[in-house]
Amino acid sequence: MQKNIAIPPLTEDLKGVLIDADTIARRVSELALQINSDYQGIKEPLILVGVLKGSFIFLSDLCRKLTVPHVIDFISVSSYGKASQSTGNVRLLMDTRENQAGHHVLIVEDILDSGYTLDYLKRNFTTREPKSVKTIVLLDKPERHVVPVQLDYVGFTVPDVWVVGYGLDYAETYRTLPYIAELDIEEIKRKEGK
Ligand code: IMP
Ligand code: MG
């Protein structure tokens, strides 16, 4: 049996690893402990709403550490297109399926950047008569905030760089790296001839 799990090497488009897989795993466990304690004793299952696509790996790791009753739901929104700059114009691409009325809802996001996405989702869900709406993000990029959003759980704070891996992408690439790495935007732009 293979003992060492192969870690994909950094390509020339990546500057370096910001958060390694073990560190992510430890933090996800801590967040789950906190959630288990905060929602202890709830009657109706907690609805975890993963924001597609970036949150899918974080959500899968997190939910398997939860001991409180919960169900999984997804929503898909778009504010970026293929660019790396938020337009502030959030579009709902695919709505959730669970009825949120009377349930605690926890929005699971990969990263808080400008805040447009989470602000939109929180306001949207609040109209659906849930018991509460809270937010958890794996990463927070405070230097980029435009709209203030209250975060209930944060994995890590990252500097103002483009990060990829563990669900996060650049133009659909790098999502499945097991670590969070910094993308070399300059290198990419040079290659794209910009
Ligand atoms: P916001 O609406 O500007 O807060 O950003 C929302 C979305 O932009 C996030 O859910 C991510 O999908 C994407 N995003 C923002 N910053 C990054 C990054 O550094 N890497 C990958 N995706 C990002
Ligand atoms: Mg996202």
C-alpha cells in the first residue's frame, strides 16, 4: 500500500504554498468543533449551503467532522466571469433546493474578497424565514473588502494575492490542489500577452 500521498509539485505559475494540507485539515477540525458546540441541541437539521464551485472541497471536509444534525445544499452565483476582478454584479445561476424556513442556515464560502457575494446571499436568505443565517469562509482577504459582511467563522486570513487550490481556481485551473498556493499573476499575464 502506498504510504506517502503524492503532493502535486508547484508549477511555474505558482509562487509558493501559503497554507499546506495538514494546516488546513487542523483548522477545519477546529472550525467543526466550534460549529458542533454552537449548534448543539438544535431540533431541525442545520442547512449547510455550499457556494459553488469554490467551496466544494472545504464543505466536504467540514461536513464530515460535524456531529450536529445537518443537510447539504448548494447555490451557484457568479460575479466574476473569467476575470479576477469582482464586478459587484452578483448573478444567481442555480438556487438552493432545501426549504430554509425554520432552519438554521450556514453559508459555506471559499473566500471573502470584495464581500459582494456573501452580502447578496445573506440578504437573499434572510427573506426565506430561516431561524438564523451565519457564514463560514475558509479564507478572508481583508484588504479587498468593499461591502462589510459579518463573518461568523474564518479559517485563515490571507494577503491581497490571488490564491488557488483546495477548491479555489484561476479560470477553472488549480482547484484540486490539496494546498492553498499563491498564483503568479504577473507570469500568467506575461504568457497571455497582456
Ligand atoms: P467576492 O464576492 O468579491 O467576495 O468574491 C467572491 C468569489 O470570488 C469567491 O467566492 C471566489 O470564488 C472568488 N475569489 C475571490 N478571490 C479569489 C482568489 O484569490 N482566488 C480564487 N477565487 C477568488
Ligand atoms: Mg466562490
